[in-house]
Amino acid sequence: MSNSDLSFVRTEMLDEKAPPSTQVGAVKWIRENLFSNAINSILTLLAIFVLYKVIVTLTPWIFGGVWNAGSLTECREALAAVGKTGHQAACWAVIEDRWHQLAFGFYPRHMYWRPILAVTLFAVALAPVLFSDRVPAKMMIFTLLYPFLAVWLLWGGSFWTPILVLAGFGAGYVGFHVAAKYGGALLGSIIAVLAAVIWWLFMSSAIDSSLHRMVANGRLDSETIRLETRLAELPAEIEAAEAVRDEKQAEIAAMVADKDALVDQIEAARGDDHHAVASDEHQAALSTFLADLAVLRDEESALSRVVLNLNSERSDSRALNNNILALDEREARLPEAKALVSELASTLPSSVQGLRSLGQIESGTSPEDEAALRAYLAAKGDLLTVQTAIDTTYTELGRVGLEPVASDKIGGFLLAIVIGVAGIVLSMPLGVVLALGRQSDLMIVNKSSVAFIEIIRGIPLIVWLFTASLLLNYFLPPGTQFDLMLRVIIMVTLFSAAYIAEVVRGGLAALPTGQYEAADALGLDYWKSMRLIILPQALKISIPGIVSSFIGLFKDTTLVVFIGLSDPIDFSNKIRADTAWNGIYWELFIFIGACFFIFCFGMSRYSQWLERKLHTGHR
């Protein structure tokens, strides 16, 4: 090569240059996503204009609202004092005034620590499931025990009740291992279910009753003395609390009158030449006044609750004291009442045997037979009354645990969380079992799973809720007490499980046939192949659909309002029905919607994080 040819060959590398500003960073993203062509540019500008108008309109309404007021009237007066109307600013005071109802429903205020602790512990119990690689595996023990602890915290009752329920699972575990040695996994599963059911239906109730009686007998004398002392103290405490409450109510009435006078002064100052200065001074005084009035109202509400709790304690103490005093008499009457029922049952005419009420008597029955049935039913009712009174007394005296709370006291977001979480936790394993059953080669298992899934999915959830609320009682024995919330949880779980089953079935169908063949080649049986190879991959594929079903289930908890349960929507109606807040609307629904959005958005973001972590797309 000649020297003249070297001029066309570069002997050193050029220095790197930064890419054009239009090809990197935010500018590139804006060019590609917002202004890629003329139509997209016009739509982007139009969207920016709409967002600007929405933000300009809503921002003053949201952030310029009133937070301290005892009623909608006071809220509007405070807004009018600064020259605003109810359409120009929100009245968030309703949230501050009624947040406890929206959050806890009618749950007793002095027990708020229990649902708060239950929700906090739920986050702890959920950590080993959601972040298994970052949390010690031993934490899973607490996760398995948490459902029993949560039920005890929310509903209260004896300390050993969750222990006895947990013991039923222990009985099932022992029954499975014993039967599996001789008859295989199928027989072991059947024996496990039977052992748990027998324990829960028969043995646990007898043990629970024995424990109550044992503790009650030890407490009987001391509890009688305590009740008599407390009943002697309560009237003076109630009288003192009522006196302080009446003083606070008088102060509130005087302050309301002063507030009206101050508002009149503000209106008069607006006509003065120096109304601007006067109005500012009066407005500052009015703001301080309203703050003091709100504090007084809170104190009066707290005192009213104290009086209510003291009266309730007095009523409960009187009832328990009367039951204790009548306990010996009732226990003495019990053998006689049992003997009378047995005697009347043995002499009951054949024409009325087996009847449970006088309304079941057929026409043509003789008056003597009707009288015999009437006497038998009266004696049976008397026996039931005596037995119930004795059991109630021993239960009250022998309780070692938390004060019971009825299900109808649970409402608001607490109700939505209980139903939603229970439905999610229970429907997931049931949905997986249904999905496997639908792909089973056993005809009975396959057809039963298909029928269940298609029937449940083919009927709206609201119909199933009405079935749980109304129709289910017709198929239960007379006098059966089946908690409405429990019925709703069962129906919601079954409904969600049918949808989860189809989502998981889609994940199973998406797996290559080679995965099933590889499991067979390794010599794994059906359950091991599903647990170790098939289900982990199928569930990873199904994550978006599963989480979507969970989000839909949590939002569908608002449907319980139609069967009489007090969810957040029902409490918004109750609050608006109150004369103090009659006319408020958007603030309540915005708050409820924001809370639901936080829950659902959190589930959605976790789903996306889990997909990226597990590489669901097989990238």
C-alpha cells in the first residue's frame, strides 16, 4: 500500500458523543408517546386542557373545605363567613365527626383496640406469604395460627375456644396419618375430615362447657360479692357522669347562642366602611369559637358514651346477679323438668308425635291430643328456658377471655375487610381444588366440579347473597342460629372460588404437555407432580387473573348492604339520614371510594411486582 492510500484509513477512534437530546430521557418519551403525530398531539393538548380544568375546579373544593364542625349547618356557616358556599368547598367535617362509624360500624368504642390489633397482626401474618424470600420461614407458624387469633380478637369469647377449634385440625391431622398408612391418601383424607367434624360437633362443645363450669364454680362466691359491690357503686357514678354531661350541654347551648350573635356582628360589619378589618377580626374570632365548640362537642359525646356504658354495665350486672341468685333453684328444677318432658313424651298420642309446634296439627285432631301436645310443648319450652339460663350463667361466670361482640356490631370498612379477606383466603385453595377436579379423569369428580363452577358463575352474586340471607333458613332445622355474616362469607367464598377455578384452569391449560410428561418421567405421583411441578408454573401464569378476581371480590363486598349488613355505603346512608348531616353527599362517597382505591391499587401493584419477580412472561 502506497503512502497516498494511508490518507483514507483512520488510525485512531473518535471520541464518543452524547446522543441528541430528542432521543433520550423525558423528551424522547414525550415525543414517542404524546406527540408522535398530529392526531396524538391534538388529543394530548385536549387531555391537558381537560385535566387543567378539573384540577382548577376540584383543588379549591378539596383543600379549601371545613374540617371542624358539628353539623352541615355549622359547616355552611363557616364557609359563608369566608365568602364561600357549599358548592365551592367541601365539608370534610362529616368524615372527622363520623370516621369511627365508617371504619368500625357499631363496634364498641372501648374495644377499638381489638380490630386495630387484628388488622395489624394480619399484616404481620401476610408477610411470610407475600415476601417469602425476605421473611424467616418460621413466621409461617404465626400465619397459620392467625385466623384463630383474629376471630377471637374480633368476636371475643373464651380464650380456649380458638384452641379447641385448632385442636380439631390436629385431630384431622392425626386421623390422616393413621389412616393413610393402611388405606392410602384418599382414605386418610376422608378420615381426617370425619375426625375434625366429630371433634367440632360433639367433643369440643362438651369440653368447652366443662371448662366454663369449672372456672364458674371457682368464681361463684367472689363474683357475687363483686357484683353486689359494683351495683351499689354504679348509681353514684352514673349520677356524677350525668351531672358533668349536663354541664357540658349547657355550655354548648350558651356557646351556640354566642356564635349566632357573632355571626350577626359579622353581617353588620360587612355594611361598615371599615368592614374589611372588622370582618377579618370577627372571622378570626369565629374560627376560634368554632374550634372551641368542636372540642366541647367531643367532650359531651365522650361523656354521653360514659353514661351509656355505665347504664349498660348496670343492666348487665343486675341480670347476671339475678341469674346467680336463681342458679341453685334452676339447677334443682332441672331434673324435675327433664322427668316431666320424658313422661309427657312417652304418653304423647301417635297422631301428634313428631310435631314441633301447634301450627303443624292437622285438621280432625281430637282436643285431647291437641291438649297433650300443648302440655308437652309447654314442658319442653320450660326445660329449654331453665337449661339456657343455667348455661348462660355458667358461660358468663366461666369466661376467661374477651367480652363477646355480636356480628351485627361489625360494620363499615371493618366488615368489608373481614368478608373480603376471609373470601380471598378461603376461595384460593378451594378454587385450585375445583380447577384440578375439572381436569380430573374421574367422571364423578369432573362432572361435580363442572356443575358447581357453571352454576355458581351463571348466577349473580346478589342472588346468592339473598339466598344466604333469606332462603337458607328454610332448609335448616327450626331454632337453628346461623350467623348472617358467616352465611355471607360462605357464599362469597363459593362464588369467588368458581371464578378462581377457571383462572387456574387457564393456567393449567397454558402449560406445555411436556411438563406433565416430565413429571411422569420422574416417577412422581399425581399429588407430588401437581405440588412440585405443575401448580407452581400454572399459578405464576394465572397471577393477573387471580388478583383481578380478588379485587373484584373486595369491591363486591358493598353488595351486602342489600341484605341488611352495614357496610360503608350503608353507613353513608345512615349518616345522611341524620338531621345534623342531612344534605351531605359527595364528601362521604369520595372518602369511601378513595379507601377502596387504596386497597385495590395496593393489590394491583403487588401483583405487578410479583409478576416481575417471578418472570411470569418467561422472558
